[in-house]
Amino acid sequence: MLDNDSDSDIKFHMSDLGVTTHSRQDKVTIYVNGLAVPASSGGNVHAALQAAGFQILRRAGLEPRGIFCGMGVCYDCLITVNGRPGQRACMTPVHDQMEIQLDVD
């Protein structure tokens, strides 16, 4: 519990919360349904796909699915990464030469 009347400041660093920073300056190439797509190392697949113009990532029946919550809760952004199905685009970090399969047909 915090005492708002005290003069003490509670200070913390983002690393204390398990949050790390990444440089997004290194450009890499990922492959989306066989198409070479530029991406930034340190970002997530969701950001790379949106930057490249991909909005529909899969279909549930006839309904298109894409990014909904962006924080790994809804599972609407499931994709196949390097042959592993059911990966969340919003929680998967970008790596050079990764292969992403979108189920959009």
C-alpha cells in the first residue's frame, strides 16, 4: 500500500517490471506467404504485418480475423510461424528470415 502523505518517492526502473527495450533500427526480412517483407528487428510480427499492409491474418469460417486486442488476450491474430501453427502475431518477436503463413484463403 502506498502512503500518499509521505515525502518518500517510490522509484523503479522498467527493468524491475520485466520490461526490456529493443532497438528497432536493424532492418530484417521476413517472409509472409512466400512474399519478402521488410521488418524491424526488436518489433513484433503484428507491427511488421500492419506496416506492410496486412490486415486480415486468418479466417474463422467466413469471418476475417486480424489484430483485436494487441496484447495476447483475444487470440484473433493466430498465425503460423516457421511451421508452428497457433502463434500470436502480437506476442511473437520478429527474427530475420522467419516464415509466416497467413490463413486468408
